[in-house]
Amino acid sequence: MNMVNNYIYNLLLALVCGVEGLSNSEIAVVDKDQIKQLNSLGKSSITISRKKNERAYRISVGGGRENAMQIKTNRFEELF
């Protein structure tokens, strides 16, 4: 984390994984290290997915689901 004017900043990216009606939508939270990794790929977009009953989202980094960054669900307590 960077210290600027006595404040600590932790960069997070929240991705809203919306479904019709939004009441069953979820939020995937990507931390700063994962953001750096995604940025280093030089992609102009990302795709996030999750199969039914999986406990993690996946962001493709090339080469299909087997070669994907996993984003745990329910990360709020871990990150905040």
C-alpha cells in the first residue's frame, strides 16, 4: 500500500456481475495485485465468469478456463 499525506490507499476494483432484476446480482472484488496482473496483459477488456455452484469467479488470462485468474467470492472481510 502507498502512504500519501498520512493516508493508506488500497486499490480495489469491484465488478458487478448483474443478472436480470439485480436482486441476485453479485460483486467480484479484484485486489491491486490482480489489477496489476491484468494490466500487464495489455488487454482492452476482460471477461469474468462463474459456473453454477463454483466458489470463485474466473477472469480469462488466455488459454481458456484452465488458465484463468480466480477471484474468490465473499472477499469483503478478507479485503476490508
